[in-house]
Amino acid sequence: MTLTTPALLFPAISLLLLAYTNRFLTLAQLIRKLAEENRDTHHEVAARQIMLLRKRITLTKRMQMAGVSSFLLCTLSMFALFLSLKLLGMVLFGISLISLSVSLFFSLWEVKISTNALNVQLQDLEMLNRHRACGTADKGGDADETPRDL
């Protein structure tokens, strides 16, 4: 194994960490928006979304930690190889790959929860539309409700 082998992971890990950071910022934005909406009204969908957001934040933190660990171990692997410590470099690189795999596993899990959160939101929209349709039919088409900002 040469010094360039672990160096091949640098761009991939860097891009992965950038994607994780973007996910984190999006989650933070969603949480702030939900908190603002929750101050006005509290309902079941918001409570379910909060629970899912808490899980997603935890998973995002774990995937970032595993990704950073992978990056650090990859760097240490390159340093060991630079010092001609081939066995140590190979071991550190192997652990780096395992850490990267763990990070990707957490990412996959977070995507699954994210999809579930979107389904919760879609169910709420469907129920709201059905309620409005029933209200419109009951009032003879004279329903004047303002739509909720979800």
C-alpha cells in the first residue's frame, strides 16, 4: 500500500462531510420553523415531527462524528505511511474505511427517517384537504379558510 491509497479517500470524505453539514443546517432550519409554528398551535402532527427531527439530529451527529473520525484516521494512515510504518498505516486505513461505512449506515438510517417525516407531513395535508372538501360540500362551496403554512 502506498501513500496515495488513503489520499484517494480525501475528496470523497470531504464531499460527504459537506453533504452532512448541509443536512444538519436544513434540520436546524426545520426545527426553528416548527418551533415557531408550535408556539401558535400545538397538534399531533407537530409532536410527531418533533420526535422524528430529534432522531434525525442524533443520527446526523453520529454520521458526522463517524465521517470526521474516518477523515482523521485516513490522515493518520497517510502520516504512518509517510514515516514508513506500513503495517500501522494499513491498520489505520482499514479502521478509516470501517468508520466511513458506519457513517454511511447512519446516513442511510437518517434518510429513512426523513422519508417517514415527509410521509407524516403528506398524511396531514391529505387529511386537511379531505376536511376542506367535506367543509366545502357542507357549506355549499362557500368555505373561506386560509391554508396553513406547513
